[in-house]
Amino acid sequence: MNRQLKFKALYENKLHDVYGISFPELTVKIPLERFPFIQDVKADELIQFIDKADVNGSEIFEGDYDNDGNCVVWCNNCNSWQFAKLDVPTKDICIPCHACDGNFFFDEHIHEFKTVGNRFI
């Protein structure tokens, strides 16, 4: 397996690259103003890189969404990354998984995905 594991952490309404994680405390190290900063985060403030890039070559992270409100989520039923339907103004998930809903499958549409935002910021 040749998969890249990368994370970002939400801190002060911005997503920061994570370069260290301490378990089980879930303490992360993020770079701020030219020095490393250690910050405690909640599990839902840590997002994972899905090992794919969008049509512009930008890395795709959990919570990224496109203009149609398709949002990248981990589906425990499918045991894989999938698209959920996002209500963009409220950033609430309306449909938790398009594959479980029988609508369409992630792998068939990820090559068309263009990130416009992340639901966590």
C-alpha cells in the first residue's frame, strides 16, 4: 500500500496542516507564525486527506465540497469515501451517502470533482 496519510486541523476558523499527532490525547502540532504550536483538538476538528486530487490538482480532504453541494465524507456502511449532499448555506449534510441512497458512486464522479470549499470552515 502506497497511501499518503495527511491531516488538517481546524484552529481559529482556519484549516492548518498537521505535522504531528499524539494519541490517545488527540493533540496535534500545527505551524503558526514560524514556530510549531501544540493544540488540543476534538476528533471532529481533524480532517483527513483522501489521497486524491480534484480537476485543478488540489488535494481533496474530508469535508471538501463542489458547486453542486457534493461533499466528501467517510461512509461507515460503504467503508469508503463517498459523496454526501450538503446544504451549502448551512453546511449541514442532507443526504449522508449518495451510494447508500442508490444515487451515484464516488469512484464514478471523483474525476470531475472541483473543490470550492470545506464544510468545516
